[in-house]
Amino acid sequence: MSREEGQLRERARLAWWVVGVAFGVVMLFVFYAFAGTFALGLFMYYATRPIYDRLEARLGYPGVTAIASLFAILLPILLLVAYAVAVSALEVVRIAGNSIAGYEGVLQPYLDLSSQTVRPQRILELARENRSLFTQLGGAELFDGIANIASAFGLTLLQLFVALAFAFYLLRDDDKLVRWFRHRIGGEQETAYTYGRAVDSNLQTVYFGSILHAFVVALVAGIAYNLANVVAPAGVSIPLPTLLGLLTGIASLVPHIGTKLVYVPITLFLVVRALGDGITALWFPLAFVLGVALVLDVATEALIRRYTGGRTVHVGLMLFAYIFGPLLFGWYGLFIGPLLLVLLVQFNRIVLPELMQGESIPAASAVADSVSGERAAVGESGTRDELKGREVSETEAGGTKPNGTESNGGDES
């Protein structure tokens, strides 16, 4: 190859690098614009992956298994949200009372309230013909509010769909992504693969442990609050116990203090109610807070640790991640915070010693074992990747693919 040809090849490579960087910038912008959506999808992926791994061995159809896994997580959430919305709607109607009655006289000619049929064109005519009256009754603000709510609801549904699709394809094709990473970026002895494997194992423990903990706490708290109302003195009962149990489960995503954000205010409310009925009823708030603290903060925590292999990140750091994440990034900081913490902790644990002291990078399997602790199979998620990775490694060493054709390494994308 002549010198001129070498220069042309280098220029071509440089041009392609520029194109690649441009593509990377565009993709980063897309991920930044929909950071919350992809963060939610990543959380769904790790929260459902243990379920997917168990179902895949029985069903054998990755697409069907991915849908079933996501449905297993979404169904309880949808039921709880539907219950919360129904209870909230009933409370709004009860509080509103006759506040809507002022609209009935104006809307009666255009709305058949008896048959509950609505004529939208007549409502528009009403808005034009009675602008002053609608302004007085707050009609413009009402329509603006409805439009804003509808827009926000549509955007939320779109983001939820994208997050579900993202989680679905990660569940179905994550093994292909692992093989591509192993072939194109680094093998099992490379730093990048070792670091990625440790982060992957740690994220599954954190995210799946969080969703499992929230479900169990919501269930236990709802039962405990309803049972407490059974023995509560007259006039000293917990309002909306099932809904408060749901809120307790959601709050438990914040470690250590999450459940206390719900049951401590409930206890204060019960104390105020008990003092109103006399000091003799104070036994109930005291028994309530002791019983709930024992059940939610001690027994439930010990039970969850058995199935998540304990915490692999310091609980204090995780607490700050759940607090500062939403403060910095908004609602999706609840998922971004733990992700950034895991990336930082594993970088400090695996990469930094090698950079500072020249220590060798541990093998990926050893890292996964130490990160997972008691997780049985590096386990539920790693078994599938290791078996397929071992098969690919063996066939690469022999120069053939599983079907006997020549190995190419570039068709595994």
C-alpha cells in the first residue's frame, strides 16, 4: 500500500468517525429529551427480568414471555392506580357537593342531563353567545384546564407506551446485545465488559429489590391499616386505609425513611383524634405506631433481604440517591439517581484501582459473584448470558459457529 493510499484510508476513517460522532450526538439528544421515558423503561426491564428468566425456561417464546413478564408487573399497578383514582373521584364529588349546580341552569338547554348525552357543537355555541356568563362562572379556565389535562394525559400515555416498548425489546433481545458488546467492544477479560457486567448485576438487585419491596410493603401496610381499624376505638380510625397502604408502598422506594413518611403522620392524626375523645384512647395510636414499625420496618425488611441477597450498595448512599435524584432530575430522578450511584460505585470498585495503582481487572464472573452476594446463579439473569456466551467463545476458539459454518463475529448484532 502506497503512502497516498494510506493517507486516503486515514481520511476516510476520520470522516466516518465524524459521522459516528454526529450519530452519537443525535442519539444522546434523543435520550436526553426523553430521559424520563427511557429511565422508566430501564427500571421496568430490571424489575421484570427475574420474572422473565423464570418464565422463559417454561414458555420458550421470548416475545410472549416478555409480554407476560411486563403484564405481571403492570396489572397490580393498574389495579392499585384505578382504585386510587376511584377513591379520589368519590372524595372530590363529596367535597364539591353542589358547587357544580351553578352550571346546570346554563348547560341544561344544551346537555340532556337525564340521558347523559352531550352535544359538543351546542357547547361551543353556548361559549360564543354567553361569553360574559361563562367568564363569570370560570368557563374559559375550565376549558383550558380540561385541554391541559387531556394533553398531559395523552403525553403520559405516549411516554408509557415508549417505556413499555423499550423494556419489551430489552427483555427479548438483551442476550443479542450482550453478544454484540462482547464481540465489538470487549471480551470477558476486558475492563469494559467486566464493568458492564457488574453494573448490570447491581442494577437488577437494586431495581428488582425496590419494586418487590414496594409491592410487599403496600400489601402488608394495607392489611395492617384495615386490621387496625377493626380494633380502633370509636371516632379514632384510619381514613382510607387501603389507599394509605398503597402510598406507604410507594414511599418505601426511599430506603429507611420512606414508610415513616406515611405512618408517622397517620399516628399524629390518630393522636389528635384520641385526645379529642379523652386520654383513655391514646393506647391506640401508641399500639399502632409500634405495631406498624415492627411489621414494616423490621419483619418486612428482613423478608425482602432473603430474596434480594441483601443490599449491595451502602444504604446511606442509596438514600441520598433517592432523595437528590428527584430534586435534580424531576420525577424520573427516582430511577436516574440509583443508576448514577451504581455506575459511580462500580467505577470506584473496579476501574479506579487499576487506574490509580495498576491493579489487574478482576474477571467478570468473579465480579458478578461478589456483587450479587447470595444471588443464586449470578444467576437468574447471568445464566442465560453465560451459557450463550460460553457457546460463542467455544465456537470462536474452534473457528466455527454452532451450526458448523465459519465464524464471523460480525453477524451477531
